[in-house]
Amino acid sequence: MSDLARVAAEWHGDTPVGAVTGEIDASNVADVGVALRGLVTNESSVLVVDLTPTTYLDSAGINLMFALGDELGARQLQLRLVIKPGSSIARMLAITGLDKTYPTYPTLAAALSA
């Protein structure tokens, strides 16, 4: 994993959560994608990506979230995003429409209980 970003994994029952700390950009998006995809198991029905500790997300990161959501959807799985309301990441997702394409939640607890 790059020095710019780290994916911390945790499980809540069969639900994997990947919390991305740092910056997601073109230099590390492939590594972040591998780490997030690696969290999904045969028992998973949802992948929660927690972007609240993410400080920067460029177009490569946005494209990763769209691609990840599409890949999961093709497998009958769901992508849920945790976004801090009012953050720069929330604004980026609103501009790109990612927040309308995949469900977003203000807290991890809300994403897990949805």
C-alpha cells in the first residue's frame, strides 16, 4: 500500500468494512482497489467503504468507487459509502453523482444498520 493511503479492514458479522485513511489518487488507486476488493468474501452481501478518514479523492478515486459499485452489483452485492457530511469528499461525490448512484451514510453505524 502507498504511503498516501491505507485501507484498514474490519468485519461486522459477514459485512466487510474498508476504512481508507489518507489520499486516493492516480498513484495509488490500483492498490486501494485491490485492498477493497480483497475484503469481499463468498458470505458478503455488502461492502462498506468508509471514506470519513479520507482526506483527498481525485477523479481516479471517484472512478474506482463507480467501478467497484458496478462490479459488486454484477455479483448481486451492494456498495455502501460512509461520507462525512459537508466534507470535501461529500462535495466531490455530489458533483459526480456518485452519492445518487450508490447509497451514502453519514456514519458507519448507519451504513451497517441500513
